[in-house]
Amino acid sequence: QVQLVESGGGLVQAGGSMRLSCTASGIGNPAMAWYRQAPGKQREFVARISVTGVTSVQNDLRGRFTVARDYDKNTVYLQIRNLQQEDTAVYYCNTDPPSTNSWGQGTQVTVSS
């Protein structure tokens, strides 16, 4: 059974940094992606990392968002720098493309002014 557990969110001031983690079980090390859903908005793609570690980030977020993975820990990370209030959202990880049945609880990131 696939299980994805996100962690690392919290409250941070604008301009701060945060690293989110996603630990996967029952799934090996497939291509993975981060998504986010802000209040009142649809879930959107943030960044992806391939099986071999090739990464890509949503155009508007490049320069502040970095994705990485640790194959031994079956964990994918999302590093966010210079957080802005519009980054406030629930952040989710999933496979890439996403599996309908694999969405976890996500981790809440709240950026204060």
C-alpha cells in the first residue's frame, strides 16, 4: 500500500525559509512531485524530480523553490527560500503524474507579514 507523509510545514515570517519533507512507503523511488493548494484555489503543480534526479520547477517559482531526494530514505524534499505570503498553502507530494489514491494529508505552510 502506498503511503506518502508530508512534514516540515508551519508558520514562518515573510522572507524566511523552510524545508518540507515527503516520505514514501510501498512505492520505491518513482518520479515525484510537489503540489500546493492555497485557500480558495485549485491545487497546482510546484516542482518535480525524476527517477534519476532531474528536476523542474513551476516557472513563477524558479529561484526560490528547489526539489531534491534521498533515495536511501525514500524521501523527497522541497526547499523554499524567501517565502512570501502568496506561498501560504497546504503542500502535498505525490507521484508524477499524480496518483488519485495516493494523496496524503499535506503539510500547512503559513507565511506571515
